[in-house]
Amino acid sequence: LALSWFPGHMAKAINEIKGLLKLIDVVIEITDARAPLASSNEILAEITGGRPKVVVLNKADLADDRVTGEWMSHFEDEGYRAVKCNCMLGNGVNDVVKAARGMSLSAFKDKGKDRNKKVRALVVGLPNVGKSSFINRVAKKAKTKVGDRPGVTRSKQWIEVDPGFEILDTPGIMPPKVDDPSVWFCLSALGMIDQDLLDLEALAVSLITVCEKISPGSIVSKYNLAEGTEGSVQMLEAIARKRGCLRQGGVPETDKASEIVIREFRAGKIGRISLERPDDDILSMLLPVREDGDDACDDEGEGE
């Protein structure tokens, strides 16, 4: 898998954000509740450092609710406010605005500023994480484009929520380089990487591995696989047969089955599965374990 994707408009957006920071009172970062750290951009954190921040755990309805609670506690301990949301339906969006306004007014008071000053919030997030859906809900009308592919919003725009609160929308911005394979896996699995850059079969195999380790039996149950079906590659082939993805001679079309698994995972149809927990390493789930307990990749490289 490639480990970078940084279109030119994203570099331009970073420079624009730097130039507008003097106008910003609070940052609203949209993340995916299933992988809040992987879907958070360190560059944006560096640029906006020092300002109050609300972490939005979007798509919380697709994540393990107990794990989402752990993440909320984690971010609160880090000094941020965390709010779980379903931005598409609007659940939790008003709580985000309330939290952002409250943090800003508290900061105004601490700095001796006018508490009647208009609050300006910067909304940031990776491509396809749900920023446009959030802004559309906040603005109560579709003032931004919403798409099911990364990179729909390509320019900044101010939106007045009410006379005392404005938000600045920005394009989804990826880090210039992703060094951690587990982060790349999460971003790929959640649909934040351009699909043309992905090896879909490798991603599907990894997803099956992770889902079965996080939620044993989830793949077998979802696709009604025969008892005793083991190994991610074998499961993918069995899914192809179950869904009628067959070439001439009954050969499984694992490429088509891969698209099904990825699409249904993203839609939450395999279950409410969180890919990250505050104390877990996702990459370790992709590595077979020897009898002595040491991680190791097998000869087929399934963990890759």
C-alpha cells in the first residue's frame, strides 16, 4: 500500500489556514469515532496548537459505544472537549456548537476579552470524515457540497450559524506522509484514501483479520460461512462463493468480494466495530502470533 496522498489543493489550504489563525477562537476537529487518532491530522494540531478544541467523534453509531466512551475520557484528560455525533442525521451536532461556544467564552474571560465578541470556529478534518455533513447540519441548509468520496470540499468558506457564531469550513487535509502502516490501514478501511491508491484485496483480507480479532465470529456470522472456515484469505473466497462472485469454472472472484466486504464494513453492516482503542495497537492484530507469543508474519504475508 502507498503511504502518501497529498493533492496540491491541500497544501494550499494549510497555508490559508495559517494566515487566518488570528481570526480563530476555537477549533472543531471532525474525526471518525471508529479510529479517532488515525483520523486526526497532526499537522492541523501543530498549526492550531494552543486554541481550545472540540473533538467530534463522528459516525459514533457505527462504533463500539463502550470504546467511544473510552475515547471521550481520553480526550477530556488531554484537555479537549469530546462529543459523539452522527453528523449525517444531526445527532449531537448542537452539543458540538454549545461546547465550542462555551470553550471560547471561557477563554475570552480568562484573557479579559469581550464576552460579547463573535465566536469564530475553524472546522477541520481529513477527507470524507464528515465535515460537510456537520456544517450542513449546523447551517441548517446545504451550503457545502457533500460526497461519498474524499476531497469534495476544495476551498475555504465562512458560514454564519447565528449572529454570534461563525464557522470556517476548509478542505479535508491529509498529512503529507503517513509513516504508520496501522494508520494507513485505518484511513483506507474508513474510506479516507482515494480508492485508486489501494490494493482492495489486501485491504479486505486485513479487515477480515481485524474484525475477527476484535469481534470474533463477526465475519462468519455476517456472511453465514461454514463452521470451521479459518484464515482471512479462505474467508474472502468463501464470501465470494456466498455472494455469487464466481468466474467461469466456479473460481471465486475475490476482487468483487473485497469490494463487498469493504463497503459493508464502512456502512456498519458487519457490526459496530472500533478499529482503535486508547491502549491498543491495530497493527499487532494483523500479525499472526507464534506459540511462544511473539508476533510474526507467515510465509504468505497475510499480515501485510
